[in-house]
Amino acid sequence: MKKNLKAIKVCALLAFLIFNNELIFSQASDVGKFMTGGADDAGKILGAYIKPYANAFGYNMTAGWYNTAKVHSFLGFDITLTANITFVPTEDKSFDVKALGLSSNASVGTPSIAPTIAGDNNYGPAITYTTNGHKIISYNTPKGTNLGFIPLPMLQAGLGLIKGTVIIGRFMPSISIGSGGESKIGLWGIGLEHSIKQWIPAVDDIPFLNLSIIGGYSRLHMVSNINLDPTGSLYTDNFIFPTDTVKNMNFSDQKMDLLVTSFTANAIVSIDIPLITVYAGLGISSTSSDLKLLGNYAIPQHYNVPQSRVDIFVSDVKKDPVSIAFKGGTKPRLNIGAKIKMGVVHLHFDYTYANYSIATVGLGVSFR
């Protein structure tokens, strides 16, 4: 068990670093530039940029729930270390900045297509903000990572109940990142599997054929400290505050908070013989994500001043300025896989065909 937890932490750390190190939340200068267009524009740009990875985390959690349709007998159980890798579809590796509906004082360079976080490692088009015909700031949307996939490990256990029913739990222990624990990620999930073979007499007489249904809910939470201190050089050297009260506000409680939930329901069929199991599942999956910036943030406003001082900013302060919801919708999924059995130890691998396809590999023990 300790080895499994250590393996999970190593894999989770890799997955988290892929996501977190490339997030523009960790790049204070870029976030500061986004905020110069106001919280509404910042939310639209950040949302379009990050959406593929938020969706990938959600769909990732819909996989790995099963490796057979054969349910445990009463108090039979299994413990499995599973790793899923979700692939971002091509159409979600870029977005059209002009289609975001930015504020009227923003202009977008051409071409207006920008990479998402999963896209090409090139900067996107320039976004320029003007006031009274004067350019206030211009910046390019950030590069993509060239990583069109997200890995996610978890530990899963199933316990046999009565009437051919199995309760399933999964989790990834909370992982702290950074010397001061600046970031954390963890997940948990719960599911039920029920044999329908027992209710179909013609099928119940076939020893190697099994049928069941399964449903599972998972929840991932990620929190990362960020630092957008307006008293530094985040915006401009001429950055000023409207009052000393605003200048002395607490800007140290800023966090990026990502909550991802997913649900899947499937009908499963498997052929179980002594050394190998072949299985397939057909069902649906849905995901949703909520991404928030929490804390106080200095939001620059363009001040109406003479041309010679057009570079001066005046700040407003907003609490929890950005809240973005991603709805993945309900999508069909088809899954096929195989399990190799070596006594109580089993190794399984499968592939899920969906709008975000998923490869799964797992190693576990099972006592039926």
C-alpha cells in the first residue's frame, strides 16, 4: 500500500507540474497584462486558454472505473493503482480571440487565432487597449505547451455487497507543491457496479460471459497561491492608487482555485477466462469545472489624462474578480480493454473513444 501511495504521489506530481507550471496564473507579468483590460476580459481570455486542460482533468476522472463486468461476491474486494491519460482534441488546441467578445477599447491582431494551453509553443495575436485614441498597453496571448494530454493517477478499491453489487471508492492523496506548499491537488470519487447477468436467465447460464452496469462520480480540487502585488512593477512604474486605503489593502491572500467534477454511467460486458479478461463498455460521461481567482486584486482603469501622461494608471480593487464555469456536457463513450490475470495480481489496459479520448493502465490485486 505504501508503495502504491508513493507511486501515486510521483505521478500526481508530474501531472500537476505539467498543468501548474505552464498556467499563466504563475506568470505574474502576463496575468497583470490581462487584468489591464478588466476582470471581464481577463476571465474570457484565461477561460479560453485553460479550458482544454480543465476539460481533460474532468474526462480523465470518467475512466478507469472497471476492468471486468464480473462483480465481487459478498466481501470480495480489489485494490488497483490506475493511471489515465486524456488526449485533447485538435479543435481545442486553439481559439479565436476575436470571438471572445472583448471590451470595445480592445483590438486584436491578425491572424486572431491563438494557441490554448494545450496548443503550439508560439505566442498568439497581440491584444491592444486604447483610451481616447492612445495606446495604453499591448501584449501577445501566451504560448501553448505543445502537450496535448493530461496524466492522472489514482488508487481505487472495490468491495462486494449483497445482490451482485459492488461499492467503489477512489482517491489521490492531497499533494503539496513548492517549498511552502504553495499549491495542492487531490481527488476522490465513489461509484456502484451491479450485475445484470443475474436477472437474465439465458445469460446467467453462460459461465464466462458477464454483464453489469456501473456509475461513478469524481471530484478534483486544485488550489495554487499566486502573487499579483500591484505595489511592485507588475503594471507600470507610474502605477498609482486612488486612496491610501486601497494602497494598503491585503494582496497576499490571492489564490487560483480549480474544482472539477465528473460523472459516468456505462453498461459493461466481459468474457472472463482463467488467464485473461476482455471487456467493453458503452455509456455516457459529463464534466464540469469552476475556475476562480480568489482574494483582492488591483484592476487598472485607464485614466482620462492629457496626452503627455497617457501612460498613468489608476487602480480599482476587486475581490474574487474572476469566476469561470466550463460545462463539458453529456457525451457518449465507448471503451474496450483487456486484463491479464496472474493469480490474485492483475494488469489491465484499455482505451476509451470519446470527444476527449483516454488511455488507461492499471495494476492491482483482486480477491473475489
